Amino acid sequence: MTSEIADLITPTQEHMRHDLRDLFRGAAKAALELVLEEIVADVVGAGRYKHAESRIDRRNGSYLRRLVTSMGAIDVRVPRTRNHGSPTDVLGRYQRRTAEVDDAIVSAYVNGVSTRGMGEVTEALMGESVSRSSVSRVTRVLEQQVEELRSQRIDGPIPYLYLDATFLDARWARKVENVSALVAYGVGGDGKRVLLAVTIGAQESEATWTDLLEQLISRGLTGVRLVISDEHRGLINAVRKLLPEVPRQRCTVHLQRNVLSNVPKRLRKRVAREVSTVFKAKSRKDAKKELRELVKRFSKEIPEAMACLADGFKDATVFYDFPEPHWLRIRTTNGLERLHGEIKRRTRAVGAFPDRASALRLVTAVALRVTTLWADRRYVDMSLFDEAKEGATHAA
């Protein structure tokens, strides 16, 4: 056998991929048509070409219905009856794409594929291009998600409330501006995290944070025992005004960044290690001791950095008043870091958003996608609050 003949006989990966796609498409078509036939037989009361006293309707031919699936487009023969029509519940009365294809389109949009490029993606994956109008209809689900999150009732207490912001570019009044995406999430009484709100503000300010907190309170926010945030003055004022009785934990990571901004590059790694030990101390008393020793060692070389650390120490060590197993979770807003990273990655793909509404749709979609796992994982054990309360009662 010559090499030329062998090349003709040996299938390539491309051939195998096409053959498998055709095979799966055929299997999906056969399965759907079998289900449709069974449903019509039940409606008619008799199988095809069979005479039966139980017959309550008669067949009335069939028609072809094109359905775009994750394996490509298939033409399904849909039977109908004279009195009851066709079994549209199986495919959806007007649905031309399976739900998983719609999910894939939304997912691709969230992950950086533009509406313009979506047709090329669907054609490459499924053998058929989805029109821009179809993509636009599918992405309207993002608007529904925004509204659902904005109006969803907050049930039960939220002992830990986390507030943070990130920034992106959006067109506003015919000019591209840097706007703020404000995000709030909390830990409920079951110890699980829950996304509470996403808003887009012209800037991060007291007014925008006040608006977000007012939304949360109107939706039922109660039982807050600690607010975790950075040191933005507008945020602090909004929390003080609307949640005056709630203590606030300053994010230790943000504080360390502020400290290191006053440190020369050659010393940053060393100082970063030293500062982190302060907030890993086993008690507030030990943390104060670590702080004194650190300030003593570096006060002459980097006085501004040490002053920054000393000034922020009190607000950054509020976590010591809460159950020790919670400390790692409540001393920073790091739970939002992945979310902000995803937002930044998607923002780079988009560039500047055409308006703030489109930015809100996308940020909300990304937030919901990132936080889907939260419902399955307990973040902290809230029963420790009750144990600490009982211990204090017995001690008294």
C-alpha cells in the first residue's frame, strides 16, 4: 500500500469530528422525534395506522422545525393532530434555540465576546450563525438579572456586611468617564455569603454609598453586626449615618497597601512581611506589641509609613472583638477580589462601555456568575456567635 493511498484511507481528526457531530445530531433528532411521536400517540389515543375505540383525535400530518443545538442545527419533524395541534411544550412554542445555546451566548458575552462577534462564535461551535438580533434578545436576560437583584427581598439577618468598589470606563454625557461599580455582599445567619447589590455611580462618594445602603435597608437589611470596608471617607460617612450602631472593620489589606505606598521599593517586601505579622497576632494585646516593635525599628527610615500604620491600627483590629475562627474572613474584603478581577478582565475586552446602564448589566452578570458557588459553601460558622454570648452570660 502506497503512502498516498494510506493518506486517503486514514481519517483525520477533522473527519472524525465531523462524523461524531453528525452522529450526535442524528441521535438528538431521532430522540426528539420519538418523544414527539409518543406524545401525539397519547393525544390521539392510538398509534400510527392503528384503529382503536380509545381514539379521541386524528393525525394531521407534520412539519419541519429547525432547532439550533450545541451540536449544530437539526430539522425535527413535528407531528400534529386535527384538534390539539402539535406538542409544542417539548420544543417551546416559538423556540428556535435550545436553552443551553442561549446560556452559551450569555456566557460568551460575559466572558468578552462582543455582540458583533457572536455570530462567528456560534457558527464555529454549532455550524449555524446566530443573528445579532437574536443575540440581543438573549442578552436581555441580563437586564432581568439586574432588576431581580435590585428588588430582591433580603430575608433574615446579615451579621457581616462587606462593601467595596472598583472602577471602569463608560460613556457619560458624550464623554468617556471613569465611573464606580459599588458592590455589597453579606454573610447571612446560615454562614453563607450572598450577593446583595451592585450599582454604578458617577463616582465613589458619600451620596452613591448612601443610595446603595438605603436600597439595602428598604429591601429588609437587618441584623448587621460588622461592616467590612476600606477607608473611603464617603463610605465611612454613609455607614455612620445609616448604620450608626454598627462597628466597622477597616480592611487590613487596603491598610497595608496604604502603608507600602510610603515605602521605597527596596524595602517593600520586608516591610510587607513585618506589617502582616501585626494582624496575624493571636490577640489585640499581642498585635499592639507587634506594632510597637515595628514602629520602633522603622520609624526613622520610613516615618510616614509607620504613622499610616499607627493611625489605622484601631479601625483595622476591630475583628478581635468577634469569634476567633471568623478573624481570617472578616478582617479584609478579599472575598470581592476575584469579582473585581473578573470585572477588570471583562472591562479590558469591552474597552469603554457605551453607557452606565450597559456597564451595570455586565457587572451584575459577572457578579452573579462569580458568586454562584456561594450558595453551596458555608463561609463562617454563625453558631459561634451564640456560644460566645452564652460564655459571656455565664461569666457574668
